[in-house]
Amino acid sequence: MPDKIKKITALEILDSRGEPTLQVEVELSNGTIGQASVPSGASTGRFEAYELRDDDAFRYGGKGVLKAVDNVNKILNKELNGLRVVEQKQIDDLMLSIDGTKNKSKLGANAILGVSLAVAHTAAKSTGQPLYKYLRQLYKPELKTYNLPTPVVNVINGGKHASTNIDLQEFWIVPHKATKFKDKLQQASNIFHALGELLHSVGYDTDLGNEGGYAPNVKSHREIFDMIMQAINSAGLEPDKDIILGIDAGASVFYNAETKTYDLNLDKLSMSSEEMVDYYLDLITEYPLRLLEDPFEEEDWATWTLLNKNSLIKDYKIKVIGDDLFVTNVKRLQKGLELQAANSILIKPNQIGTLSETFDAIRLAQDNDYQIIISHRSGETTDTTIADLAVAVDAQFIKTGSTARGERIAKYNRLLKIEEDLK
Ligand code: PGA
Ligand code: ZN
């Protein structure tokens, strides 16, 4: 007997920045209960689905989500009542039609995503499967083997994720050589601690930013790469061979639309698009920098294509990753495919607002040989859905912060458990 939705309730909870977000619970007629919580970005793309906030200055500085909570409790609870919980696509489509807007601004993408994910959790429970196996059934049942994603571990936080002088948003270490997830995580943790000791030894701050990476003030962006290289060596590992590097430049934040320049204040550089391309190409040849997320502003398509078509990208097997560029949206990804703007995509379910549309973006990307990086947001909860999602869709990478802070670690710990269960 397919189990039917009896009740859906939402609750306003806090995320890792202490800002309000939603936790949604779905209850079935057979008593099964599942839940999910919704993350929130700080350096959001302009084309993301709409995050509904209350704008009531007397509560949480206007950031309350009681309107979104109400939309779940009063509207979606009623409209989805009696539907079979395993009909994920039908449920997601119905929410889209109830909302009726292009960007989910009526109900709020946060309200819709909370329900969409909680429905999947509850369906997995009621069918007696771990979430990653249930999501695999929804996504691509013909895919038989399970692989764990490689973590891209954000050890230095800049941009909008920390109060430092670092313009580039994230600096990653990527343990690409080890085969087991648990070994990759251990290597990342060793490097993270070695980097902390190194920063401390030169008198730099070792407090953590939004995603758990260190957030010091530094002399230049190259100094960060040098210190990470040194930390890799201190941990007894070899840069390039064992560990490659990546960045999320988060370039929309330091792009000056008036002067059409990329302004890296830390390096005292104000660069044209072409000069910004060269800046990255120089780094690629100097360091084992192999993953580049959002190297350019989200509407600077021509420059994305210019970089992506450069022969060094192929030679060094660089992943050119669109985050704010694609916002997990098939229409934007389609444009990127036509323009050959990138070769990899960052996937954030809350950028688009339903699980089914998240699958659509991943499917289109994989059909075109893109690499997949499933990602957290800078504002997170201890919800671990993205860990299961990464395994379900056979993503090459997961991005969920450093090896510190509970809301980041929750995802890594979930992957450790999945790997153990799959043994
Ligand atoms: P955000 O940052 O969640 O603040 O948008 C993450 C990212 O840019 O990848
Ligand atoms: Zn990003």
C-alpha cells in the first residue's frame, strides 16, 4: 500500500549563522515521519529561486521566515494532503503550479524545498531504504554501483564568508589520490590542522569563517597558496600527486560593473576580463590548482568561454565550475552548454527549489559529460541530505566546508556511515 501524506508542518529554526530558516516535517497515514531543513547562501547568485523572508524589522532584523512557514502549514499542508509520498515528481510539479511564479516568489523557494526534501526523506523511511538508495531509484535506477564523492575541503574562507582582506571566497584542498572516502577525509583533516599550526606560528588568526575554514588577514592571495602547499607537505603528503587545489573565486562579489573590472584589492589589482583570465592561467601553472569555481561574474559569459576554451584547461584537466553562473537551473546550463562556458557544475538544491528540478539539472549536466559537485550553502543546518544526494547521483565531488564545525561535519560523518554500510 502506497503511503499517503497526512500532515505537513514547518517550524522556524536557526541556521549556522544564527539566521532563521525552515525545518519541515511530513507525516504519513501509517505514522511514518520524515524531516528536512533548508540552507541559505550569503554570496547568492542573482538568478537563484526566491528565498522568502518576512521583512519584519522587529524580528531577526527582517530575516524571519514565518511567511514561508505559514505557506507550508496553511497552503501546502492542505494541497498535498492524501498524495502518495513516493510520487516526488507529481508533488514537486504540483507545488510549482500552486506557486505559479517563475522564481517561486509566492510560496518561497525555501518553503517549497523544505517540503520537497522532507517528502523524499519520509518516502525513503516508509519504503525501508536509506535515503541515497531511495534517491538513486528516483534519479537513475539503472545505475547499479555506488561511489563516494571526493570532498573539496574549504580550508581558507574569504569574500562574503569571513571578515578578512581576502577577496577570493574559498581555497580548497582536494584529496584526489586516495581511494576511500575515509582516507580522503583523514588527509584533509591532517592538512587542515597543519595549516592551523602554520598560521599560528606566523602570528595569523586561526578563528574560523562561515564554512569552517581559517579566516586570517594575509599579504596576498599567493601567500595563501604557498601556506597551503607547505601544510600539505607538513602533513606528509605531496601536492599534485596526493592533493590538488581548488578555489571558489565567487567573482561576482569583486566584479565592478561600472568599470567592468575584476578588483582584487588584496593584490592591488584591477583587471579587465582578459587580464583576469591570465591571472588564473598563471596560478594554474604555478600551483596544482585544478578546480576553478565562479572565476568570473555570472553574466560575463564571453570570458567564461574564453577561459574554458584555452588549451591549458584541457592540458591540466581543469574543472571550470559554474555556481552563480548556472544556479542549478537547466535554462542557464543549456546556455552554458551552447557557449561552452564551463565543464562542471555546482549543484545546490535551494538555488532551484525542488528535488525534481535538481535532478533535471544534474541529468542534463551528466548527459553532457560535466563533472558534478554537490554543495552546501554558507548558512547550513545539521541536515545531511546533500551527502545522500551526492552518492545517489554518482557525483564526483561534494563541497561541504572544512573539517571543522558541526553543520559541515554532519555531512562528512554521514558519508563515512554510507561508505561503511556499502562495504
Ligand atoms: P553561499 O556560498 O552559500 O554563500 O552562496 C557558497 C558558494 O558560493 O559556493
Ligand atoms: Zn560558489
